[in-house]
Amino acid sequence: MHIAIDARMMGAGQTRGIGRYIEETVKELRILRPDWRITLVQPSVPWYGLREQIEMPGILKKTNADHVWFPHWNVSLLYRGDFSVTIHDLLLIHQPNSAKASTRHPLIAWLKRCGFRIVLKNALKNSRHIFVPTNAVKKDIETYLPAVAKKIIVNGEGLSSLPAPMQEKNPASPFLFYVGSAYPHKRLDLLLEAWSKISTKHPQLSLVIGGEQDVFMKRIEAQSEAMHLPRVSFTGRLSDQALADHLAQAMAFVFPTSFEGFGLPPCEALSFGTPVICSDIEVLQEVLPSEGVFFFENGSADGIIGAIETVLVQGQEARTQALLGGEAVRLRHRWSAVASAMVDTLKSA
């Protein structure tokens, strides 16, 4: 069997979540099916643009593949071959402002979002299979487009191996840590609101926020400065080594998001034995274990404060539970299982 993969986003340096997802899945596919011919298609065609729509069908056709896997919804409307697609979430439908298009002129942003939705619906309707990371995403797609329900396969996501920490487990100054994007649905505004109260009560504690310093992160930095918040630092994008160091050293990992398709960062935090404080949205309750996780009511700054206080009071006990949670996520989320489900599905086709 010959499979072509749209691998333009491959690699954590491209788009950390999807990039790592492609990289790890391809690695496992090659282990599971060495007899399959797998072609990685990586032309210098930007994603989400007009060139993608026009050029990618011809590029993919030249591979003469039996099947094409698109690891994201951005499938060209002109593509007519046999394909499957991975839909990581329906953020585009539920959180339209949480996209780079929203930084443009309002009219251009609106037109781009309309175009994106057309492309998404085309991918859902015309794919042979739809892979999703969680049952929560499956239910969401079934509600959005019931006609495609029979094509959806939940094959999960995996936990990648980050480097061993190079720094001491207990840093000189304790800190809370967040890493990810600063899109509106991540609710970093809520985290700053909670920090404005926590920081006065715990003067020894700091807040560290990691993630690409794009226009959204700069807005959060400006908000932090306007609120005159003490001991808040922004690291920018972190290397895998720096990420591992921060996850291992943090007093707790705080994840106030209001919408996710999976939720990899809290899984990674648990894998380093770091307690997780996160919103109680459905997908995080599906993905995360009970050990080492402190849920708070979605959208509640007071809930974040209460969870932080609980972790600080529990101290070592919270870390002990997080170690158990780390074992649970490593067993529950494996790239080999992701690829195995994909192989079984494609074989049946």
C-alpha cells in the first residue's frame, strides 16, 4: 500500500502540537508497517492560503499514492483523490476569534473564516475516514455534521519523550507555569486575574508564561503590565530542553483553557511529576487521570485561586499524586496506539 502524507506541518518547530503529532505518528506507522510505502509531501506551499488550494492537488497526484492522509482540516477543495483526515478540534467553529486571521482587518478576517469553514466542511464530507483524538471531539463533529458520524475513528494522541531535566527539581524560587498559545480561548486573562490576588498572599511565588510571542501573547504581556502584576515573566518559545526544565521545576502547571481537542501540555506536566491545575471542561476530564490533577470550574478565577491554594497546602502529597498521574498518562496515551488504529482502519479500506 502506498500512502502519501501532507507533511508540511511536520516537526515541533513548525507547529508544535500538530507538527509533533505528524512526526510521531509517521515514526510509528513505519515501525508497524515496514511493507507500506509512505511518501512525505513537503513542498514549500504555505498552509491556509490560496496557493495551498491551487497547487496541492497536482503535487499530491504526482505521488501516485493509493491514499492520502491529511493531518489537519486544510484539504484543498480541488483534491479528488481518496483521502482521510485528522480533525484535532472544531475550534474554528466554536472560537472563531482564536485564530491568526483575527489579527487582520475585520472584513478580511471574516472572509478568511468563512473560507476556512467551507474547507473544513469539505474535508469532513469528502474524506473516507475522520480521525479524532478524543470522544469529546467525536461528539462535537457528530453534532456539527451528523451525516459523517459513521466515518469518525477515535485514535487518540500520544505522549512524546521530552529530554531529562538538566536543572534541579526544586528551584531557588517556586513558580507556577503555563505554556502554550495565548489565543483568547486559553483564558490567560483569567490566569492574570487569579494571579493578582495570589501574588499578594504568596510573595515568594512567581508566575512563568511560555509560548510564542505573537500578537496574542503581546496582548497578555501588555495586560499584565497594565495591571502592575508582580513577578510575572514571559519566556517566549521554549526548546524541548527548556520546556522539560520548566515542567519539572514548577510548583504546579496551570491550564485555564476553555476549549481543547486533547490537552497535551498538562499530560506532559504530569509526566514530570508536576501537579496540574486545569479547567473542568469535558475533554480534559476525558484525557487526564484523577491523580495529581486539580480541576476548577471553567471560567472561574476564584476556582483557580482555590486550586492553587490546595496544591500549596498539600505540598509533597500533591507531587506524589502527580507521579501516579504521570504513570497513568504514559500508559493511556501512546503513539503506537494512535498509529495502530490508523493502520487497522486503512487496511479495512
